[in-house]
Amino acid sequence: MPHGRDGLKNGAGETISSPDPFEDKILALMPALRRYSRSLARSDTDGEDLLQDCVEKVLARRMQWRGVNLRAWAFTIMTNLYRNGHRHRARHPEVEFDQALDLRAEENNADPLERQRLVHALERLSADNRAVLMLVVIEGYRYQDVADMMEIPIGTVMSRLSRARRQLAEAMKDDNVIALRRPK
């Protein structure tokens, strides 16, 4: 469908009202929000639930957005949703269906052992350290942005990031596979 200066044009050349620019910006953020939600939730399904809750809240509260840094605002909402859910789950623990049946989904990756080692290393990090690591390293936020999003001092961001990197490096080093030697 061709675009005109005033919006989309249909086949008859009539102008159709253009989609909401706010929603377009949210759609553009979806890949980054999905990565962050999955890293916080530690699973694809819980991450998708967190993503859906975040997008729903962002759209419902769009009038509260002050027009500055939509990305940081959405990430702050997701961080707060995760924290609230984490506190709720700590007070009201549940057993997942797959855990109850002791079933595990098979993963198709080029190197599943390496991915599994990384996932286990990330899971060993505290939720706060993992969140800082993901926001700085994966999402590319500046320390001050992360401090503002998580409502903590910038020095705390730097120490959590340093601690997370050190713990991750140690965990990955400790899990290295020892090469087997031929019997003599």
C-alpha cells in the first residue's frame, strides 16, 4: 500500500488514517523488551507473560508518559512488574506443571552444553545483579539510565555489574570440561 504525506493510501487512492505513532514506537521496542523479559523471568513462557503484562501496562498508562525516553520508561515498568511478581511468588510459591511431572522440553541449539552452562551461570546471579548485567551488557544502557530505571545509586549499578561479571566469569571457568587423556 503506498504511503502519502498524510498517511496510508488504499487501492483507490483514499487516505487512511495512519497508525498510532506511540504504538509504532512500542512495536519497535518489542525485541529488546522480549530479550529483557526472558532474562529476568529465566524462561520463555514466563518472559512472554512478563512482556505481555508490560506492554498492556505501557498502553494503559500511555497518558502518564512525559514524552522523554520511551524505551527507559517501558524498561522501568517491566523491571517493576518483575519485582512485584517476584515478591508475590516468594510469598505464594507455586509448582509448575512441567516440574510436577518432572518433564523437560528438548532444546535445539548448536552447542546445548555451552548454552546450558551459561544459563546455569546466569541463574546463580542474584535477580538484581542479573538485571543490571542484562540492561548494561545486552540492552546497552548507560549506568545512569540503569540507576534511574532501578531507582538505585549509580555506584550500586557499577558494583552490581562488576560483581555479576566476576561471578559469571568464575562460574563459566569452574564449569569448563577437562580434556580426557588416553589410558596408558
